[in-house]
Amino acid sequence: MKSLTLSPVLFGMDLRSLGQDWSQALRLMAHWPVIRWLTPQYITRLTPEQGPQFDCLEHAGQATAGPLQAQASPFVGRVLPASQVLWHTLQLPSLSGDALESAVLLEAQRLSPFAPEDQIWAYALAPGASPETRTVLLAMTARHLLPQSLSADQEIWAQHPGTATLLMFKGFGEARRYRQVKLWRGLNLCLVALTLLVFSAAAVTPSAQLHFRQVQAYDAFIDITHKAAPAMAERERMTQANAQVQQLQTVISSRMIPENVLLLLTRYLPDDTYLIVLDIKGNKVNITGQTPNAIALMQQLGKQPGVSKVVAPNPARREGNKETFNIEFTLEPVAVVDPV
């Protein structure tokens, strides 16, 4: 049976180096100006082989001697005698990060007279390097040369002869100081993140309040609409009923009452005229009857109030001393007042 083998390569990326890449990225991020500003720095009080104590502030593995501070530092170290440290100045290509450290390690192994397991070394970039090369200051010593009285919490430093440049050998008491630096840097970053979160919340709160008020107003409007729906339906039905009543009133007001029409015609027609047919359609009145003079009757009707458009659909016919007429006219409703 063929055994199952898992490849550490995914999409062309070696997963074994993923942790190293992240670690290098985090180390590079620690050099950002904002992160450096939030990173606390602690003074290390160094004790040389000969001479008084002095304080230094470590940065990227190197430091410069400074005056003794009034307040005692919780971090202490020892400065190795100059006779126990080998110094070399290297010219390396323009490298950075892990590549530079690997190149320095190769040079240290080549130049060191000590056994690889006994060797300790430190390096720092010297000023004045050209863009093509890097000048590296290398310090080397051996573990068996360290003082016997060295405690676990003491750092190991070396001072370059003739200058105030100090280099720190890693792997000793500096781990305690680094833990303190990482702890307070993390706390500072958390405080900055919390401050940004508070400011963001303060900036978003007015807009969020307006949005919530809008949602509440919309919900209240929908609720009121649902509650007012029956009343609105009743109001709509009442409005329709009022409109129908108004239409009915309009029809009734424009409707010709036959009794009023007869009363008006009685007043408008002369005594020697009588009607045979009276036809009322809306405000159109058609009368047929006999009169001595049909034309004079039409002229008299046209002068009466409320009478207009007097026409004769059929010509008058004379029968003896009377003329049979057919007259049509429009009669507007007028108030009929009985004579006292």
C-alpha cells in the first residue's frame, strides 16, 4: 500500500518558510516610525571591568555610553574587557534583514578563532556606508571568557576601543528587557487602537442616531398608517358620498320642473296663444300650438329672462286666422315668484 505524503508547498509557496516570513515582517514593522514612537525604551546600567558605572540606551543592538541617571535602572549589564573581545570591520554588499545577518554569521565563523559552539558575536552597521556596500562593525568573544560571576539577568556588552560605541551580545539578560518592551508596546498599541475605536464610534454615532431615528420614524409612520387605515377608508367613502350628493344637487338644480315651466310659459305667452304639445328634455323646451303671429311669438319669447336660442324647427302653418307653430328654445331655471 502506497503511503500518503503531504507536500509542504501550496500554490508554489513553501509553507515551511511561512513562519519565518511573518516573523521577519513583524520585525520590519517594529521599525516603522509610529511603532518606534509607541515602543518604550529602557536604560541599561552597565558596569565596566574598570571605571565607574554608566547608562546606555540600546537601539538595534548598539548604544552609546551616557551619564548615570539619578533613578536606578532595573536592567543591568557587564562590559567585557577590551582584551577579551576581537573587533573586525567588514565590507559587505548592500543587504538587509536576515540576508545581512547570515552574511555576518559566515564572516564571523571565518574570522573567529573560537569553536563554533563557544563563539558569541555581535554586529552593527557603521556610519558612512555607500549605497552599494555596507560597513559592518563585528565584535567576537567566547563563552569561556565571560566572567564567572555573571548572573542570569545581566546583559553582556562590549565597548569599541577608542570610541563610545557599545555592542550587545544576544542570548543573555536582555531577554527580560525585551519582554518588558514588547509588553508595554502591546499595551500602547491596544490603547491607540482603543482610542481610534472611540473616536470612530464618536464620529459614526451621529450618523447612526440619524439612521435609527429614520428607521423609528418609518416604523411609527407604518404603524400609524395601519391604525388609521379604517378611518381613512371611512373618510374616503364619505368623500365619495359627498361627491355623489354634489353631483345629484347639480342635476337637481339643473332639472326643469314642469310646473315651473308651465307657470313661466303662462306668463310669457299672450292670452290669444294656446299650447297643444309641451316637451321638456333637460333645459330644452319644445312647444307646439296656435297663435295669431308665430314670428311675433318667437320675438316675444326671446326677450323673456332665462330664454335663449329660440328657433322654429318647422315652419308655421296658417289655418284660418291662426298659425300652427313649433318652437324650440333653451330655458334656464329662474326663480318663480307668484304675483301678490
